[in-house]
Amino acid sequence: MGSAAELAAAVLMMLAFPCLMLAALVPSVPTFAAAAAVTYLADHYLHHKGSYLVNCLSKVRAGLSIRFLIRQLLLILLLARLSLADNLIYYGAIACFIAFYGLQAPHGALTTLIRNRRRMPVATRNIDLASRVHIPDAPPRALMHRAAEKMLHLDLAAVVGILVAAALDSAAIGFVGIGTTVLLGLLYVLALMPYVRGRRIPPNAEQVLEAVDGWLSDYRPETVLYFSGSKDSAYQVNMWLETMEQLVTRPMIILRERAIMNNLAPTKVPVICVPGGVHLMNLDLSTVRVALYAANVGKNIHLLRVPTMKHVFIGHGDSDKIASVNPYSKVYDEVWTAGRAGRDRYAIADVGVRDDDIVEVGRPQLAPIEGARGEAADGHCPTVLYAPTWEGWDDDPGNTSILLAGENIVKRLLAADPAVRVLYKPHPFTGTRSAQAEAADQRITALVEKAAAERAADPRYTADTADTAAQERAAAELTRIEARLAELADDSEGGDEAETSRDGLVDVARHEETARLRAEWNTAYWRSFPDWEHRVITGPQPRLYDCFNVSDAMVSDISSVVSDFIASGKPYAVTDSAGLGAEEFKRQNTAVRAAVILSNDAAGLDELLAAVRAPKSDPLAAERGELKRYLLGPDEPKSIDQFNAAVGRLARKAETRNLGQESRTAVGGPDVEPADALPAQAASVAGEAEGAGAG
């Protein structure tokens, strides 16, 4: 529902309207003016914050236009109650508001027309459209951003003028305000007119698609990463961006939702966002030989129907969750897993994925994860990361530890002796479905923040000031880096979707500088506070893998987080939230075979902490090494080399198939048996029907 401040603003605004009515009936100009000021300020604040409460008001017949209209009607009532019904200012106010609302129609029509015309059939990044099709500049942001709110707020001049006129009994001041409102409204409409005619009209869909096809013909993409999902799932495609940049073949990314495009991390790879299924199916993708899919979603059908490329499910993580063996996976030509464990999961699940169609390619994304640092230096405060997953779509107690065990885990870690530092990084989806999970997350956050404040006031930790100067320098460096990153982000921001697509060619120097600064930011961040300071970490920075690298151990749940952490070789614990028992829990979940198993009361944490404090005597170290190879594959050859080899092999397989089809067509088809032809024809018809329905 928004922050407490947003809720307070909404409540004040709704209470101010009855006050307006009372002030009009009394009548009292000062009271009316004060209540009107509250409604204006609260309205502006809620829109500035983009509050969800604004939408809620619209759903209960208290939308933006209605709120302004009611305030204006109450102002007319105030004038009538002040016995000004025969005064020119009364008729002037009525005429003003009628004219002002008359201007709302062309204003709304123009802004809607401009937005619709500038909404591209496809949005692009790192693709040269400017040389192929004329895309005019977007209207100034001042004209289009929150346009309806800005237009309606122009009545402020008239409202102020009329109130002053009523208080001073001087119609002249009122007419000045009335004239100002009408003139500004007219100028606003006139300012939008040039953007609906002449060379300021964007190209139509056919022209844009022709330009994109022309670029595709020149670029000749060979490997595409295809993704569809909600804006919150953007991390699932972002994790593959660096891998796509390292492909030997020419890469491209195809997205299906504009929200994903807006949340896509910076990349040098060409990106095409195609919301419409028909537009996607009409793109020239004849040179693509391998399509990679990071999620099992319904819109995959629009590309899966193309027979000239091979389709591969690569997923967005490696875990023992049921989603890792989704029966949908059998629609792909191959399923790529990190190691042998993924292959075995499909065999055990028996969901129709053949063993011959599974290829082990490692996890290229795990390259940044660093191994254990060996014996801790004297005075070093070990760091334990608690990274629970979210509550999932159902109420299975095994989904997350945050509900039943989270507080127990954190309390035991905070009370550990010798002391450890706690990093708490919840899953970004935590609390999105379950109010209980959201409340548990808030309680855990409060525990960590309270413990951090107590430690900061404890002279045992603050007595040593040797590193204070270094931390201050790191904090200053952090501020400098953030300012530069913000500057780079501002410089790279374009106008609307059409202008961003036109100017979306990546500036390689800027891209590399941003990557370098993000690495420097991470280093400065961890140095800007003592290594004993507890932290709650949310948001995209620092990244999960950065938290891995500064941690000596981790506590988590059954998720890809555990499989990824195993790459570090460090001790870890997993919570048996469903109470299966250690043996059954290990039997069902491969990734916990080398873990310390925790019950919901967090019993077993002492074993984890002992391994952190004395790595050489860690009884599970050897098992973790074996499990790492089983889950993630061998260290050599490097995962990215395995991945590239798999792409190349499958591309050759697709090319062989296509050449075979061309040979059959050239011969004229007499050697093709009817039994062979029938499924292909049926598949084609089914694919067209399915695609048309989904588009």
C-alpha cells in the first residue's frame, strides 16, 4: 500500500474534502483555502511518489479528475454562500472551469495519441535503427511526464485568484487568476500539437519492423537468449548477460515484455523486445541456429515453433526444487545442466526428458565466486551469511526457513561466542505472497539492526580505531563512485521507448567504465565499515556473489543459492524446515549432502561455526569438494569453454538438419514417405494456431 507517509497523505487528502464542504457551507474563505492547500499538496506528493494509493482512489470513484472537479464545485458553492451569485466573479468562475474542462479533451487526446504513436512494435538496445528509419525526438519530458496531473494543477491559478477575490471583494484579482489558468491550459495544448504532424510523427509498425529485419539480415545472429516473465523476474535473464557477451557465436537477446527491458542490466549484446507474438513470428531469424531459454513460460511457444534452430533449456539456477525438473522441459531439443546432478534429477523424476538430450556445461556465471581464504587471521571476525529463499507459491513448510526457523537462526548467530558477523540478505520476492513471511522478514531485520547498534556502542569492538581512517577513505571513495555511476546513468538515459531504441547503441567505453566502477564500488563498500558490523543487505548491490566472497559460511534453504555457494567450497548449512529428518532430507536434496543440517530451532549451528573457526579440522570439507564436482561439473575445462563448445556442436547439428531439408525440397519430395510428412504438416498447423492464439 506504500509507506506510512503515503498513507498519511492519502488520509489527509480524503479528510480535507469534507472540510472543504464545511468551509463552503459555513462559509469561511480562510478555512477553505487551508483545506484546499492540503488537498493540492497531498495529491502532488502521492503522484510524485508514484504511490499505489493513487490507483486505489481511482477504483473507489475518487480519481484524479473527480477530485479536482469536486474542489472546483465546492468553490462555486462557497461563492454562492458568500452571496456572490450575482457577482461577475461567480459567472467568471463557472465559465473558467467549463472552458478549462473543455481543454482536457484535446489535451488527453493529444497525449494519448503521441504515446500510442511512439510505442514501437519492438524496442531495441545496441541495434542501429537511426541509419535505417527516421525516429524523431520525443516530446520534452516536461510535457509528457504525468501530463494529466500537470494539466489539472493549472487550475491552481484560478482557485487562488477566486479565493483572493472573495476575501477582498475584488473581482479583478479573480479574473487575473481565471485568465492565467485558461491561457496556460491553451498553451499546453498548443505545445503538444507539433508532435502529431509532419516529421515529428514516428514511423509506423511496418517501417520499424522492416528496419529491424534489415539489421538482422546484416548482423546475422546465430545464438539467441529468449526470455519472458514479469518485471520481478528480470534477474533470471540478467544472470546470463555476461555469458552471452562471451559467446564465440554472434549473440542476441529476445525479450517479450517491456517491463523486462526496463529492468535489464547493461549489456553489449544486441537486444530486441517483441511484445507481440505475430511480430516475433514474422522477424527474420533464419540465421539463428541455437535458442536458449532461461524460464519455462507459455510464450516460449512462439519461438519453439521455428524448426530451423535448436532449442535449449538452460534455466536460471541449479537446485533440487521441483521446478528444476519441470515436465515442460521435454519440449526442448536439449536441456543443459551444470553437472551430473542435473542429469540424475531428470532420471529420478522421470518426466519424459531423455538422458541423451541432457548436456553438462557447468555454470559460467559462477566464475566470480572466490574460494575459502584458509585459516582466519588473528582478530578476524568470521562472517556468516543468512540468505533464505522466498515463501514460494504455496504453503509448503519446506519452501523457506524464514517462517519457522529464521529468527532462531539469527538469534543464535548473534549470540555466538566467539562472536561472528551476520549478513542477512533475503530473497527479493520475500513477502510478496505471504504476509507472515513479510512480518518474519521485518522481525529478522529488526534483530540484526538492533544487534548492529549494540555492537557499535560496545567498546570491545570500537576501541580499536586503527582502521577508522581507512573506513572513512573508503566511504568517501564510495560516495565518489556512486556520484559517477549516477552521472553515467543520467547521461545514458534517453527519452521514451522510441528515442531509446533509436539511440540505444552501447558506448563501449562507458559500458566498461561502468563495469569497472561497479567492481570498485563493491570493494569500497566492504571497506567502508568494520568487519564486525552486522548488515541487512537488500537491493541489487552488493550482489549475492559479492556476499559469498566476504563470507566464511552460509545458512540458506533448498534453492539455487546453495548450489552456487558450493562453488566456493566454504562450509554451509541448510534448514530442514519441513522436519523430514537429516537422512531423508539429504536423500531428497542432493545439494545438502555436504551441508550441516539445521532443524527449525537452529540446532547444529555450533557445528557450522566450528568448521568456520578451524577449517583444517572441518569434517565435511572433502565431501564438499566431491559434491561441487557432482553439482557443477569439473573445474577444467572452464565452464564458459564448455558452454561455447555445446553451442557450437548444437549449431552444427541444426545446420545439418537444415541442409537435409533443403536437399529433400530440391529433389521434389518423392523420397519422403507420407507417414513422415504428416506429423510435420500437423505440427506446422498446430504451431500456427497456437501462436496466433497466444499473440
